[in-house]
Amino acid sequence: MANAPTLSDEELYRAFLSTQDTKILGEIYRKNMALVFGVCMKYMGEKHEAQDATMEIFERLLTQHIKTEIKSFRAYLYVMSKNHCLMKKRGEKVIHVQITESDMELAMEVHPIDESERNEARLKTCLNELKDMQKTCVELFYLGKRSYMEISNELRVTINAVKSNIQNGKRNLKLCLEHKS
């Protein structure tokens, strides 16, 4: 295993399947554990449940027998983790779900971390495109956690004007976000 760091996750996983050396699988899993834990936190919602699910997924990797070639181990692990958590949340017995190549490709395109960063950038862009009063009211209400009354007093406008600017700002943000997606 002197050349292990230069091997891809897929090559290491194939090596694990042929040798059943748990150290190899442990190394691959250690590199991808943050991804698995993140997915588990997203679907389980509770840290201890997510930690348990993360370990259960490692155990599944140790015992399951893959029949098809894994082209992207990270995508495979993401989809496997998501399915495991969804099955646990449903309260059903965890079963093995056949993962197709299209599932893995989809997982690569819509990684939750990447998607949230893109959404945040789009939101900032769209927020800057709002009219000044709409932008100010939306920022103070949602980001500043201010009440209608506080915004009204600070901007010296009526409460109805604040409500109207927030409502119109939300609508315009939604339209802008839909247009940019």
C-alpha cells in the first residue's frame, strides 16, 4: 500500500473488494466521512442519530457485495448515505437499494454544499437587484430580525408601506431566483 495515496477512491475500493483488507476501506471512508456525516445530519437532523447512521453506513460498506462497477465512489457513497437515512427516518428495515449510474451522476451534479453556495450567491445577486426600499425592508425583516414596527420607526414610513415592500420584495426575489436557476 506504499502507493495508496496516489490511487483514486475507486481504485482503492476495487483493491478492498479483492483483498477484503478493512484498512483500505477505512482509509477511503476516513477521506469521505465529512460527506457522509453531512448527508446524515441533513436527513436525520440530530447529531447523535447522524453519528450512528455514519457508522452504520461504514458497516454496510464492509458487508455489502457490489455487482456493478463504481465509477465515482464519492457519488455512490452520497446516494447510499441518503438512501440509508431516508429508510431509517421512515422507520422501515434498512434494505439494500440498487443504485444506478444515473443516480450517481445526479448526486455529482447536486451536491448539497455546492448547491447551497450557488443559491447563496444567486440570493445576494437578486437582493441587490431589488428596489432600494424593498431591499432595505427585506434585509431588516429577515436578516436583521426586526419587527414591522421597528422597521417603520427606523425608516419613518407606515407599517403598511413596510409590509408592502417586504411582500413585493419577496415576490421579486422569487421571480429573480427562478429566472437565475
